[in-house]
Amino acid sequence: MRIGINTWVWTSPLTTASLARLAPAIAEMGFDWIEVPFERPDDVNVERAAEIIRDLGLGVSAAAVVGPDRDLIHPDPDVRANGEAYVRAAIDAASTLGATVLIGPMYSGVGRTWRQTLAEREQDLDALTITLRRLAEHAQERGIVLGIEPLNRFETSFINMASQAIEVVDRVDHPACRMMLDTFHMNIEEKSAGDAIRAAGARLVHVHACENDRGAPGSGHVTWTEVAKALKDIKYDRAVVIESFTSQVEGLAQAAAIWRPLAKTQDDLARDGLKFLRRLLS
């Protein structure tokens, strides 16, 4: 199992220059994986980013950022079209970057919550299935697998639990459409993180290791032993990536509700989390 970290721990938006500074430091800390978010398509020169990451021997994943104008099930067809175009562009960028997985809440804009009848939800699921199948076809051509991410109830009202992501993946029924799980969101929504992981099984292509307060893994009350046992039970052998955020970047802190520092320094958060995960998953 490879342990990684998302660059949001330190900065947003990621640029080519900040990646050139961060990636060597991440490798020096002992991580063997880096996660690159695509907030805007042209923030990072992906050809140059691929060189930097490859030269350091790091594995890499890409994260889609699904804002209000990239919503795949929005009532406005222009918003839906823009969302599909963005994910398609992110797939292309991820492929150039050297990633094999693009993860994120690729269904609805983060922060949009609304009440639905069962009939309305079924209609949205049908529409999302068609869109994701098209995107999965494109992803497969580029050597990418999509990892659909459930978020907690405060960030979306559409897919909060592993069981709901499983339903989407099974409806799409394409090898390039799978799912990811994040311990921060599971800690809020799941009765049992272990049962959620076991239910996902072979559908699970990526894991975010996040503490209950977004601090360093191991510093809070996430049921880490249960998580580790479930990953072992399903023979998970892909990346486990720390995702956290810095309170020093105003826009990112506002979006992620980070109102205070979560460690003495962001480097401490990274190092402490890595040490804990190495021990936990060894």
C-alpha cells in the first residue's frame, strides 16, 4: 500500500511553481504518492508536472473539483454541460500527468443541498448514469478510472454513504467508473467504516485518510483499526492519501470550513499523519 498526500495540505490553487517546490519536500518526508487537484484547467502545466513527479519516483492521483458551475445533475442544462466538459478535461489532464485515477464528487456541486422526492432522485440517478457512462468511456480510452466520492450531509444531499456510491457505480456498470471513500466523511455518515469498506469491495479504487477534524490521521477519534482491518479484508492495495487543508488560504479554508490551524505546522500534520499510517497499515 502506498501512502500519499494531497497538495491542499499546503496550498490552493496548485500551480506549476508550487508543485516544483512541494513535490521534492513531499518525497523527502517519505511519502511515495502525491495527489494533484485540478481547480482550474490551466493552473498547472501538466506536462511539466508529470516530469517533476516522475523524476521523484512518486505515484500520482488527480482530484476533480466540482463547484456550483460543474454540477452534473443541475436543473440548468448549461451547468450540466459545463460539468461534463470539465470532467472530460480533467480526465485528459490526469492522463497526461501520469495518473491512473481521477477522484472526487463527480455528480453535484459541493455545497449544494436540496430536498428530493424518491421520484426526483430516481430521475437524477438515471441522468447521472448516462453522463458517467459517457465519461467512463472517455476515461477508459485515456487509461483513467473515475473514483466517485460520497461526501457528508453538509456538503451534498445526493451521495453521502458508501451504499449510495455503490448504487451509482453498479448502475453505470463500466470498469472505468468505480468509487473512493474518505474517512472524514465516513466518520460522519457511516454506522461502521469497516462495513462500508467491505461493502465497496473491489469497487474501491482510492482512499482518503482524514481525521475527524481534518487534522493529522491518528490524532482524533476515527476508528482507524477498523479501517485498516477492512482494507486488509478486501485486499486493498492502492493508494491511501492524506487530505487536509490549510487555514492560511482564505478561499480554501472557507470552502472546507477550516477555521483554525489543525497542527503546529502543515509539515507537522503531514509528517505525523505519515508516521501513523505507516504503522497502521504495515
